[in-house]
Amino acid sequence: MFDLAVLIVVGVALLLRLATLPVLVRAQTATRRRALAAAGVDASAGAPGGLGATIGEVAVGLLCAVGLQALMFAWFNHGFIMLRQHFYIDNARYLAIELHLARGVARIWYLVPFIGCLVLWLLLWYLTQRNLLTVGMPRQAWYSGPTQLRIVGLVALRAAIGVFLLPVGLIIAALLFQIVAVLVSRRPRTVGAEADQLPPPNPYAATVPPQGYVPTQYAPPAPQYAPPAPQYVPPAQPVQPPATPVPPAATPTPPLARHPLSPHEPRTIGGYQLLGRIGSGGMGTVYLAQRQGSATQVALKTINLELLNDAELLRRFQRESEVLAMVPGAYTARVLDAGVDAGRPYLAMELLDGRPLDAHLREQGPIRSPEALRALALALAVALSGVHRLGLVHRDLKPANIMLTTAGPRLLDFGIAAIVDGTRLTVTGGGPGTLTYMAPEQFGDERVGTAADVWAWACCVVCAAHGASPFAATSTGAVIRRIVDTGPEPAALAAVQAIDPALAAVVTQALAIDPAQRPADGAGLLAALTTQQAVPREPAAVHDQITRGWQTLAL
């Protein structure tokens, strides 16, 4: 009867686990996504089911435990009596009675299988967690100190629960559940959608402002950081392009996309009247706003009310406003004002026309004009040179953060930028970025410097010419393998080569695995571009080429 009791418990547990397998898969996917978020990799907007999937898996386990315990109480024989009680060495007497064994032998037969099941259960749980955080995942997801401490603590907690609380029959059932879980965890699954294919909405992406838009008279807050001597200074006055190039017929840009304010939203923030909502995300909302008493309209970004108690989020928002105030205005979005209104921080930025590069690629396809592609590459290099000259690293350069305006490209979103010397943002726990635009060093423990932005610049140029990142793949693991091992997609590099061979040479150099073999920063990148393309290095000449080349792109 003892053998029959064990077989019944094993059979019922296995059937229940197989019947609830979809819940397990969703819970494991949610675990992987949370690990990607904690490691700083931008996985798309959380797991399917998110926290609900994890809670669902816990609920499945509890319901199965209650059902099995009720099943074991339904039979009155020595086998089920022993299985429905937690570990106690004197329970071996039921085994002695059932199998006609001496008391000492029965204790050994009771103790050894119990310890074996308990240890195997804990070992398989550990292996499941290791698979979830290593198979197709960045290195820091598993090897970070907090993760290791959490795993050790949970193993110890499970061991205590198994010895002192769980009935022996439920430990056998848990072992069956864990065998299935470890097998499922070995299969890599796509947990982050390709950022260049399904990007999050860019909060600064505003279309053409209403007629009458004039440059603001507000000055950005004075930076507290004294930059070193400049290596490249954009011209103070834009150089007027010659009148000879005739741009192609441009597609009319739609009017400014904004949504009416809901009743619970404020009507003013920090002296700005809110005219409508441009966009919103998990962190904050961007409004079309106008300074009271002024005709100038701005994009005003603020944190959602439910997140105002998040101290880390408030620090990130403050860091973004500080960084944006320091960044020079050539080919970057300007911050106009920043402050706090009734405990709610806000950031006012110039309202840009146009749309992000990723949206342009989806709607109009890759950029095939050599002049326009070269203008994009040069403008981004100029923007990075200004960023790097201040000792900053953007760390999240991607098509969604590149705005295509009528005056040229603009680099956006410095919310996760860091001072190069590490004093403003620690790297403990992972490095921010978007997977298909991250440099190889961002997956290791070494410090991420300006060369990582140079790598991301090359990925963006390739994406503009090809339509996707050169490291795009069908799964997270495949993307990482391409970045650190197999290299970029040859067809993607060939797209740049076919349009502009000189630009392709700089892109290839910027995608070197060793950061030391790439241009060191934005200034080095700009120098490489002007040398390869025989462009004068004077700021006015560079600006003139960007302006003329940009006129060939139909926005």
C-alpha cells in the first residue's frame, strides 16, 4: 500500500503540472523580463501577464498542494498517513508496520529517500533559476551580487520549509513540479521584442507645431559642471545653404498629434498652461504646453502622480534635466526650463517638428540617398562630440531617440546618461541600454565609456540604410551572440556599402569588438568621417554639408 500511495501522489502531481504548463511558461517569461529590467536591458514593457503570471503560478502551486493533501486524507492506510505528515523520524514506524521492517531499518528507509527528495528538489530549483537568468540573458542578470544573495536566501528558506512544514507527500509532488520546471527553463525564449522593430513611444516625438511657432526666449539652466576645452564647437550662426540644390517633393507632415486632457489631469504645471497630451508612458507624460503670457509652445514632461514616491525615479528625472541643460544645442533637443510644482517635477523642452527615425523607417523605408545618410551620420557625430566633451556618455543611442526634423537630426533622451568618471551614476547591477544597440563591453563588468556610443552610432547608421539593426535576431540569446561573437549581419553592412563606401569604412571601424580599435569618442568619430569623405573639418563646412544633404531627404 505504501508503493501505491507514492504512485498516486506522483501521478496526480504530474497530471496537474502538465495541465498548468502554460502558467509556468508565462511565469518564467516574467522572471526573465524582470531580470532584464534589473540588469538595465530594455525589455519591452514587461512580461505578458507580468506580476499576474507569477502570482498565477504561486496560486497553482497552493491549489495543487491543497488538493493533494485532501487526497491523502481521503485514504486511511499507513502509506498515506506517513505521506500527509511533515518530516519526523518516528513516522518511520508506519513504514515498519507496512513493510514488516525492524524499527532501525525503517528509519533508514524513511530518512534516506526524504533527504534525497529534499536535496534534489532544492538542486533542481537552483538549476531552474540559473537557466532562467543565463540562457539567452546578459551576464549581469545571473552574476550580480544581489542576485546571488537572493538565490542563496531562497534556497535556505525552502530547505527550512521542507524540513519543518511541508508534508512528505507534498515534497515528492514539489520535486515532480520542479523536474518539469527545469526542463522548460532550458529552452531559450524571446523575452524582449526587438527595439528597432517595436520601439516604445518616444515622449519627445512631436510633429510640426502650429503655425506661428517661434524660438523660445527662455535660457536653459546654467550647468554646474565646467567642461574641458572644446575640441569641436558648432557654429554660432547657421550657414545659409546655397540655393542650387532642389529638394524632392516632400510628403506633407500631419498636424501636431495631441489628445485632449482628461478631467483628472492638471490644467497648469509650473506656470505653463497645458494644451493637450502628446504622449505618455510608464514613467511620465508629455504635454503640449504654453507659458502663460507667451505665444511659445513647448513639450512639457512630468512624472506620473502614482510614481512621485519613487525616490530613484525622481533622481533619474532630476539627472535628465541636469544633463539636458549641459548638452550643447547643435543637433540635440534643448531644455528650456525645469522645476518642481507642488512636489511634481517637470521639464520643458523645445517642441520639435518631424518624427523619430524608427517611425520614418517603418512608414517610408530605409534612407537611400547618399547625401541624406551622410548628413545623418555627420549630425549624430557632431551631437556626440558635444555630449562627450562634457564628460557624458549617452548609453541609449537608438533610432527611437533620433528625431528627424526639417532642420536636421536631433539627438534625444539623456535620461540614463552618466558622467564618464562614474561619480553621477554607479554601474552596480548592470548597464542601461537597448539590446540591439548595446556594445560588447556593456555585457561585461568593465566600465562603459564613450566608445559604446560610437558603437551605437554605427548601429543607427546601418539601421537607417538597412531598416534594422545589424544585430537584430529572433531571440535575446541570438542578439547577444551576434554582438559578442558572430558579428553583424553582412547584408546590413552591405546596404551601407552600396550607398556610401567611405561611410561604410567608418561604420566598420566603429563596430570593432575591442573599444580601443574604434574612434574614441564623438570628436574622433567626426575626424574619421571628415577624413574618409574629404570634408573640411571646419564647423561651418560640416554644418553646410549636413544642411545640403538633409534637403535631399523627403520627410
